[in-house]
Amino acid sequence: MAKSLLDQHQLKAVAKLFDLLAEPTRLDILQNLKKAPLSVGQIVDATNAKQSNISKQLGILHDAGLLKRERQGNLIFYSIADPMIFDLCALVCGKLRKDAESQLALIRSLGK
């Protein structure tokens, strides 16, 4: 087996990360935390989601190692643990943008 190929354990870890990022609320949380650390209440306000759902999603992201948290008085602030996650998001967004541009070009060519 070539060194560049992933073993089954690594493939499962990659699949788990993609599964983790398949939830739109989690992506919304990550997007908002890209700007600055936020408290749970600030994340609720920024996402317009219910506090119970935000707390659940924050726990999942934290347990996965994507977020870190810090207590400041009565508040807990969440921040990005590894900014590499945004590199992955940029790759996916770039692919979606390229696909959309290709579809638009096709539609325009059909209209001529």
C-alpha cells in the first residue's frame, strides 16, 4: 500500500470530521467564531438558534477538538481551537463556487 493512502482508521476519522461539519448550525457557529471568541448568549444571538441547540452543538464541536472554551466569571467563551478548519471550508466553498460558475456558463451558452 502506498504511503499516501489512508488506512481504515484514518478514513474513519476523516469521515467523522466531514460528518461533524455536515450540520449547518455547527458551520454557522464556526463561521461566527472565526471573527472572535463569543459567549453562548452571543452565539445564540448571532445564529438565531435556540440556546439548547447551540449548547448541544458547542459540546459536540468542543468534544471533537474544534473549539476551546474559557470561563470568564459566569460566562463561558468559545473560540476556534484549530484555524485549519477554515482552510477546509475554503476548499469546499471554492469547489461550490467553481461548480456554480460552470453551471452559469452552461446556462448562458444555452441561451445564445
